[in-house]
Amino acid sequence: MAWETVIGLEVHIQLATQSKIFSTAPTAYGAEPNTQASAVDIALPGVLPVINANVIRMATLFGLAIDAEIAPTSVFARKHYFYPDLPKGYQISQFELPIVAAGHLDIVLPDGAEKRVGITRAHLEEDAGKSLHEAFDRETGIDLNRAGTPLVECVSEPDMRSAAEAVAYARKLHALVQYLGICDGNMQEGSFRVDANVSVRPVGSSEFGTRTETKNVNSFRFLEKAIEFEVDRQIDVLESGGTIVQETRLYDPDADETRSMRSKEEAHDYRYFPDPDLLPVVIDEAFVEAARADLPELPDAKRERFVAEYSVNAEDAAALTNSRALADYFEATVAAVGGEASTHGKPAANWIMGDLSGALNREGLTITESPVSATQLGGLIARVADNTISGKIGKDVFEALFKGEGENADAIIESKGLKQITDTGAIEGFVDQVIADNPDQVQQYLDGKTKIVGFLVGQVMKASKGKANPKDVNQMLVAKLDAL
């Protein structure tokens, strides 16, 4: 039987506020355990939660960015369940009236096609604390620093049909919240956590199969692997005559498998009811329009502008706009080159996506940690463009910049004597010598094998230590060979 995969994602997005959603306790990552949990966060008697206004603004920004409906009135509810790291015995969330509903995100699939993924809702809630198992022998430590940290939980429609589509959606959402400045996107620190709801059904069926939820996946690679494993597992169970149990599962990256964690709760299990300590959140049109005015240029619009303004292809534009930091670096680089943006956009994209990305990956650095600033890279590109140095020598200058061997490209070119030779007399001397030293290759050219000229150009470049202008060399070689 042929099977169709059905995937919906629930993504917990930690909002980049300085304080928690209902208290003034700080949200900084990495503090000593239990030093950032206030009386409000753990619901001690006599305290009352007060909503953080910046949380409402960030959720509104998010809703506008996904072209969703912003609810004029939304309500906080108590969601009851019992974990050691949930100090109240309930979580303040939103249930029947979330702040954001009915949005969408357009993704680009691996084959270049576009697909729209619906977003059912995005609601505000507080995070729980954290249970720590590794540092304790047969015990569990509880750190409540995270309790009360503000989250937007973004719930998609079950519109995705493969692990690749799910990863494309998660990456797009990850980039979007960073563009908006509402989340730092740090998956290792838990700022962006993905729950994957996965089911399978016979191809052609309109009914959904029984789903499982794989919780708290914190990398795109693990998300892809977890979904692929779960799809294969469910198909194996069904084809062997079994049934799928609706349950919560965890992905073990070491074993590359999902494992059952607990049975999946339904809404009635949580005994939701409106939180009596919190008033409904009422948002007027003026608040929404003020948030709209704060929206930055979003990834899709930036990608289209890069194609039009900088003459880069769609694939490069998509890669450059994957993160706001990378897009900003690219634009600063082009500006540093000077002149027409459309002329220098493609070379800048090539250097950034090629040499710079390779060097950063090699050293385990991000674009914000690059030893080569956008100004320095732009200066280097300018010297290649004006023929001060060749592209080959440019790579040597780049490596020197990356290692911190000079303040800028000009300083390195001067100190190492790397200026390109443009004097025709000097180039002619190298060309004549190469022709004299390579009679067999010269004869091949004369016999019609004109591609051999590439070899001869290489010999001239080698003789000139890469300093001769390759274009001038090629023209002079061809002229001299044709005259033989």
C-alpha cells in the first residue's frame, strides 16, 4: 500500500523580553539555578500576575508578519497538569480565544516550488521550569529560572507532507522571528523548540490517521530525522496489522529513534478555565497599526528586492536572506565596494556564500562573529573589480584578512607586493618565455586544439606568481599563437 505523510508543527518561540510574561523577574539565560524565579512565577499565596505589555506587542508583530487575524480580545486560561517543574500546578496559556489566528507561511520546497502552510493559531503562554537529570545520581534537580518566561506557541495546519517540507517551514519560521527581533532563535538554549505531529494515511484517503507528537526537537537536522523515523515506524506498525497509539514521544539522536514518553492528553484532560487573576487582553486598531509601522522588511520582500536591486539570482537571494544578520552583512559589503549595486551584488554574493561561509564553517563561527568585516570584504572585492589584484590573489588576501594579518585589503596588498602586473612589456616577456618552453602545447593549439590555451595561460600566471592580469595574458597569448 502507498502511504501519505501528514505533518503539523507546534513551535514554541521564546520572546526576547528582558522580564517574564507576568513578573519583573529577568529572563537571561545561564543564571545559577533558581535565582530568577520570583514569587509570582511560582504562585506563592498573595501574589497576582500582571501582563508584560511588550509580550502583547511582540505577539501582534508576529501575527501581522504571518498575515493573520489579530484578536481584538484574547483571554488567558489555566491549563492544569502536574510536573515537578511546574510550580503552580497549572500553566497560564490561551485556549479558546488566542491572540493570533488564521495566518500562513509560504515556503520554498527543495525542487524550487512554493507551498503555503496554514497557521491555525499562535497563542501566548508561560514556560515551565526545567528538570535536570544528568547532574544527579538517582535524583532529579529542578531549576525554576525558566518558569514564567514568555512564549508564543505557533500551531500550523497539518499541511506538510514530508520531513523536507516540515524542515523548510521550521527554517522559514525561525528566520522570520529573528527578522522581527522577537526571538534570538537559539535552539541550543531552548529559544525555539519544535513539536512534530505526525501521522500516515493511505494515498487518496481524506481521513487523518492517528497522530503522535514528538516533543521538544531542538535542531533542524534532528527534526528531519525524527519525522522520517516516525513515518517509517508508523507504516511498519500498520502494515504488520497493528494500530497507532496517540501518544507523546521523544527523539533520541544517539539512537536515531523516537521513544514513547506518555499517552497524549486531550484538551479536556487539562481542565482549562479562564484565569480569574487576569483581565482579557483588549487590543484596539491604533495598537495594531502602531505595531504594523514597526515591522521591518520581511524575508520574502527582502529576497525579491535583492534579485531586483543587486542582480543576484533567486537561489542566492534566498540563501542571503535566510538570516537578518547575513542579509545585513551582504548589503554592507556591497555598499563598501561602492559604485553600482547591481554590478557588485553578484561578486559580493559569491564571496560571502563561498570563501567567507567556508571559512566560518571551518572555524565554527557565525556571520556575526566573522573576523572579516563587511567593510573589509567590500574593500577586497573593489580591488579585484578594478584589477589591482586578480581573483586568485584575492583569495590569498581574504585568507590574510581572516587571520588578522592586515587592517584592510589595501594594506595587505601593499605589504605583500601583490599588485597585479598590467605592464604589457612585462606580460609579453612571460608570454614569450611560456611559448618557447612549451612547443608541444603550442603545436596542439596550431593543430586546432584551442582549449590548450588555458594550460598556457596557467603557465604564464605561474611564472608571474599570479600577478599578471589573466584577461591581458589570454588576449596576448592568442594573438601571438595565431600569428605563428
